[in-house]
Amino acid sequence: MNKILYIPTFNKETEFDSFIKETNPDIILVSGGDGSLLHAIQDFSYMNIPFFGIANGTVNFLMNKIHGFYFEDFLKKLNSFDFLTASKIKISIKRMRSNETYYKVFETEAINDIVLGNGIMDFHSFNIKENLTEFDLSGLGILISTAVGSTAFNYNNNGPVLKLNSNEIIFSSLISEKEKQFQKILEPRNISIKLKSSRQKCFVFIDGQSNVFELKRNDIVEISKGSNIELGFIDKNILFEKRDKLIIGE
């Protein structure tokens, strides 16, 4: 493993800036913060190769702190690094025809999170089906987070932090009616969300991007397990120390 595609941090100089950008790499090296790694995964996960992050951000939950490494040193150590598999979540959106049958209009995957909603003062109504459970939920919107994304928007929404190798997701409401406040850790299967309201526009946001898809009334959003990605670490035990302190019950 010695062919590297290097994605540098914008407006920052590092000793890695001289890396050759391989067209057929074995690993993708990203310099920056967690957001930089997230965007790289969005753009290059189709290559099905591991990602390795070098910390140049603020929090760096997913990045490795490296001091004094040079190109040759990094290549020598690469095969001894730890690699961990993390799961994406898959989202499929179905729309009702005039004869009340449904057809697929949108499908993608998220490594961090999916948000259903729009403006800060909006109010949306949803019908949720999760395995054999069905209930209504109203409020600003819905947040669905992966284990990787549990330290991002989910954590700021007072959600629990999951271990990185967990296949579970966190499903939570955003500023809902008090009597219907909802937050639950779920397996990503047999979950569907129907938009019941139509007074205000409701969008699907993927991993913090701009408006990705506009939902219509009676659209059904289906959530399931997506593909896997590999994340590289110099030492998982050291790197996870900060993250594990946030995990409830640890």
C-alpha cells in the first residue's frame, strides 16, 4: 500500500503538500478537520479504498495528530496503521402517483447524518414507522445520525455518542412538541418517514450540504444500512480516548 491520493487543507501548508496525487491510489490521505474528511468521503468513497485523516482542524474526532512526519516516513508506517470499518446509512425517497402507488425519485448514502426540515421557524408533521411501531411527530425536523456522525450535529442536539464500529443509528426530533420529543438508538432497517404537512417546504439535507432534495406531501423516506468505509488510525486506542469520554455509560 504505497499509492496515495492526497487532499490538502485549503490555505494551510504542511510537509505533505509535495505528495504525488495518484490516479489509482491505495489510500486517500486528507489533511484538515473532520469536515474535510467528510467531504473527501462524499467525493471519493466510490473508489472503495481506506481514508486516513491528518489533524489540522479544531475538534478532530476522526483525525490523526501527526508531528514531524515526512513522505518517506509515512509510507514506511502505513502498513502498520489500524483500520476500522464504519457504516453509512442509505436513504430512498418514494413519491405517490395519481393512482396512489409509489415510485422511487431519489436515493443516496450519508456517512454523517441526514436532516429533514428547512427553516428555523418552520413546523413539519411526519408519520414514522419503525418495525412494528407507528407514531406521528411534529416540529422543526428530524435528524438521523450514523455512529461516525454522532459527534457532529447529533451531539449538539444533546444526542448520545456511539462507538465508531457500531452499526446503529440515532433517530431524533429537532425542537418538537414537548409531549412528542423523540430520541432513540435504532437498527437501520424497516424505518420509513412520511411527510404529512405541506404548508412549508421541507428538504432532505445530506451531511450538511445545501438543499439536496425537496420533499412533497406524502413522500416516503426509507432508511436502511448503507455501504461501509474504512478509516485509518495511527493508534485507535489513543485517538478514541477523547471520543469515548462522551459515550453515555462509559
